[in-house]
Amino acid sequence: MTDTAKPTLDDVARAAGVSTATVSRCLNSPDQVIAPTRIRVMQAVEALGYTPDFGGRALASRRTNTVGAIIPTMDNAIFARGLQSFQEALSRFGKTLLVASSNYDPAREREQMEVLAGRGADGLLLIGSARPESSTEYLRRRGIPFVGAWNLGGEDGYFVGFDNRAAAARLAEMVIAHGHRRLAMIAGISFMNDRAADRTEGVRSAAEAAGIARADLPVVEAAYTFEDGARAMGELMAIRPRPTVVMCGNDVLAVGAMQKARELGLKVPDDVSITGFDDIDLAGVVDPKLTTVRVPHRRMGQAAADMLIKLIKKEPVERRIEIPTAIIERGTLGPPRTDGGAGG
Amino acid sequence: MTDTAKPTLDDVARAAGVSTATVSRCLNSPDQVIAPTRIRVMQAVEALGYTPDFGGRALASRRTNTVGAIIPTMDNAIFARGLQSFQEALSRFGKTLLVASSNYDPAREREQMEVLAGRGADGLLLIGSARPESSTEYLRRRGIPFVGAWNLGGEDGYFVGFDNRAAAARLAEMVIAHGHRRLAMIAGISFMNDRAADRTEGVRSAAEAAGIARADLPVVEAAYTFEDGARAMGELMAIRPRPTVVMCGNDVLAVGAMQKARELGLKVPDDVSITGFDDIDLAGVVDPKLTTVRVPHRRMGQAAADMLIKLIKKEPVERRIEIPTAIIERGTLGPPRTDGGAGG
DNA sequence: TTGTAGGCGTTATCAA
DNA sequence: TTGATAACGCCTACAA
């Protein structure tokens, strides 16, 4: 409750009886300042509750030690987990993370790019690779390096992720090996979301390879909530002959589907099998536990941080790092009913 | 791939053949600039890929239109939900949100306060009220207004939240009204977490009021994961005579407890009742659905934004806004077993 | 309506 | 080891 104004370097310098240069040095390279002076300065800093102004600092030093991340939504356990380790890795390098969200909207993503660029982000983490050329062009123009995560991208750019399509295909192959022929899918919204689109394509390709016509694989897109998953499940379960397995684009949709199945009086996996994708904690808590694809989020966040740091330092980097996924077999995938299902 | 350096106001001015002042005006108060000039300038902005530098801008204008939020963890659906609406409300006022996390560590929270203060946050959203005096003192010294959310705080300060203690007590009263006498609790970690502590106290006070000795109400603290909830449930279910109901500090712990109950072959609610707190989406998906306390996160985030904006504008504000909670009765709370339970 | 010029808080260069 | 002082990119009186 002393003086109310925000203290500046000048205030500290005056209080400590030194020049602003010395105060600055105390903060940035303390060993260049002799101990007694330094102690006096630090006491003044403490006493005044001084915190360096980021703007001034960035302006003068031309660096910010800041990296930004733009994720589709915070409302999603999956990105949260990956970001957490991304941030941890970053802070080991003394970098601060700024998080923004795009709401799955490319225009908003672009806005956030400008916000983060304006705030001096030295580099950016983006999710996936589906975005207008103009957005990436913008970053290149400003010389801001960026890495895409959660998938492996296309021709150019830097990526840390996994092959969503291949992983989904492998899971579908396993489903088919269980004897299923009447597959259905609850996909995430594929618009500007390469992860969702790739997973769907993976399932489709495996089905086609097994001689299942594309028209015989109903796909419903659903947003990222239990409710949407349940609603989609309702649609699919109305189809005759009923699908014997529903493959879901992510675990949240899968759990919503499980709930709907229960409501409909369908036993999982006896009456209908269900699979997920991501292996979030939730997958191990539902009953039966969810058969899904494990994505090592922490490892991905970590690797993304390493890659971005290297890009910022202009050190040599691999263009893409593939994180292996694994199919986790639990209880929701079984053989199809042999009675031919509920005929229509 | 033209020139690589980050364009400045000067570059734009030169490209458009005007002064920097005019460019600045185009960006900040376009109506002060005549149309032809403005168009020429905006084209130059576009062509160069110019984005104003936040540091320079903040320095010169002495405002940032930024507010910060420090939450315990991003790894928690509950804060994510509230933050989302906080952010939405903020952006309607043209403010940008900077999010930081403290990991439930007061020292780290303090660090983040300094980071956000340095970055020019005009105001701060904090969670709860349990923090060292020195932290709030720091903010006051810098003249940074802040509001606490998720609880109602103490003597002074501004808060948007609810009475965790009273809500937990009401739920406990309902539990007792169902006939339960052998209560147990899985509490969140109470260290520097007033929400967790208050909820525990609420249950305890209701139990005492019903003549249940404090010693007869076992409480196990557990961190915020399904696993921790399950582990705690294991401990509680080993007690003889076995508790007939386990009240949990949040829904995540409750779902972990449900899973453990299933593993132990205990039916919910026949063998043991379970209650949660928060009413996250998950609560409606488990089987049976979770009896819990609904907390209107979106409303809270919204109200917090309104309050903070007013504080920043130095408009008059109520010191605390209480958001009502509601008990949601679903399937996990039933009467206790009448056979006297599994005796020891 | 537009331009000129000073200053915001910090760092970094150069002397002392 | 320390101190002057000139940038850094932008905004905003004030002047034209």
C-alpha cells in the first residue's frame, strides 16, 4: 500500500543508488556485478516489488524466450496432456509457453498466429497440417518456425506425430480379423481436421482391402462430446442389418456410444463391439474397458518441444518424428453375434 | 520468401508513402484517416504481412488489453470449462487471455503472477483464496486487480464462486437422510486448496450435526486422477465395519472409486453408495450415473470476466458473487444395506 | 487529414 | 566493475 505505481528500472536504480545499467545486469548476468552492489540492488528489487516489463525488455533485447501453441480447444483432455509435457520441456530451456485456441476454425487460428507473433513468439506449435497456405506463408514471412503435432503432415514442414491413417487401419484390420463384416464408424468432424479425416480413411481403406464396399460402411461425423457420440450411435443402431461393430474416431465418442448402447439395451461387446482412439484415462475406467489406440501424448509433447527449440536455434533437425502408437486390447471388442444380428 | 526480417511500422509507412503516425492511426482509429489513404496503407500492411509488435505498442500506449488467469492445472476438465467461457466473455471486450498454471504450488503461482504482471496483464483471475499474503500484496502493490473464482474467499478481495462447504454439507445431509451412518470420504488434496478443504469440512460438519463422531468419518486425501480415487477407495473398503457410503471431493475421484468398487465386486449403490462433486460430463456417462453437485462453470467464468472488467475499469463492483449450486440426484446414492454390512 | 517528434522501460555498446 | 547513452517499435500530443 506504499506507492501505487508500477516500479521501473529507474526506481530500483535510484533506490539502490546505482545506474539502470547495473540493475539490468544484476537481473540478467549477475556475475558481472560485484556482490555487495548486487545484494543492495536485489534488496531494492524485492522492496519495491519490481518485475521487469516484458515489452521494454523484448524491445531492447530483440528476444522474448516465448513460444506459442495454438490448439483447437482446451476442452479436450488429449491436447491438455500433450501441452503439459510440451510446456514442461520448454521451461527446462527457460522458455515460456503462450497458449491460444482456434476452436477448430482456420480463420481464428490465423488470428491467433498474429496475436502470438505480435507478442514475440520465437516459435509456434500447431496441431495437424490442415490449414490455408496463407497461414503458413504468413509464418514463413515473419521467419517464425513452427512444428505441427498429432500427425505427420504432407510434403514440407516439420512434424512430430503419428500416422493416424495407418493406426486406424491396423485397428480396423484387427476388428475384421475378429470376424466382423458389418462395420460402422463415428468419426470426428473432418472439416479442417486431418486427424479425424485420416482416421476415417484408415478404417475405410482396411475395409475395402477386406472386400467391404464403401457403401456398406456407414460413417457419421460427430463433434467432441459424449452426447454427440451417443446421438451418432443412435443413428447407427437404427440401421438394418445392424452393424456389429462401431469404430469411433476418439475415446470420448466411444464412451458416448457405449452409454447409448446401454440405454438401448445392447450389451458391449456381445451385441455390438465398440472401439476408440487416443487411450485417454477414461478408456480404462468404463465398463467394459475400451479397446483403443494408445497415443503417447507426453512423448509427443516432449519431442515437439525439442524440435521447436532446435528450429529456433537454427540447429539441424529431422523434418518429421514419428511417434509409435499401439493398439490396446481391452473389453469392448469381441466377435460379432453369430445369430446374424437383429435383422431389419 | 521475399525479405525475411519482421516488418515494422516504418516499413509499412514507407511502402504506403505516408508517415508512421498515419499507419498507426489506420490500425487504431481508422475513421481518423481518409479512405484512399487508409486503403493504400492497409494494402501495404497486407502485402508486407505486418503485425504490430505487442511490446512496442504496450510501451507506448501503456495498456495491453490483456488479462491473465492462473489455474492449478490444465489437466482438469473443470477449469477448462470455466476458462473457456471466461475467455469468450473477455474477447467480447476485446481482451486477450493469457493462461498460466501453478501446479497447485503457491510458489509457482507467485512466479506466474510476476510473469503475467511483466507481460502487462491488466487484471488476473485466480482460483480460490488459499495463498500467501505476500502474493496478494504483490498484486496490490502493482495495482493489478484480481478476482478469485471457485469459492467465496475470506474477509476481503473479490470473488465469484460458491460455498463449497455449504454445498458439501447439503449433500451430506441428503446422504444421512437416506439412512447412512457409516460415511467415508475421499477428499481432494487440501494443502493450499480451499475448495477441497471446504468440501471436507462441509461433510464433517453435517456428520457431526447428525451425531456422527469425527473419528467415525474416515477421510482419505487423493490427487486428481481416477487411479488415486481407486486407490483411496481400496483403503476405505478395507475398513470394518465397512462404510456404506463414500462421498468424494470431485467427480473424477468418484468415478475412480466406482471402478474400484466394481473390481471389488461391490455393487453401487446396493453395496456401497458413492457421491461426487462438480457434475462434469463424465458424471452422466458412468453406470449408474453419478449423484453429484452441479457447479455452473460457464456462468462462473462469465461472471468472473464481468467482474474483472469492471475492476479494471474501476467501476463499482460487488465484492462477491455467489453462484448457486444444485444437487443432482442420479443413481449412485441409495439407502444403506440393511444387513448391517460386511462386519469385521 | 496528415506529419513531426518525444517518450514508454529495457538492453547493449562504449567509455570511464 | 560501473555509468552514459543510443537504440528497440510504437503511440500520441502538437503542429502544419
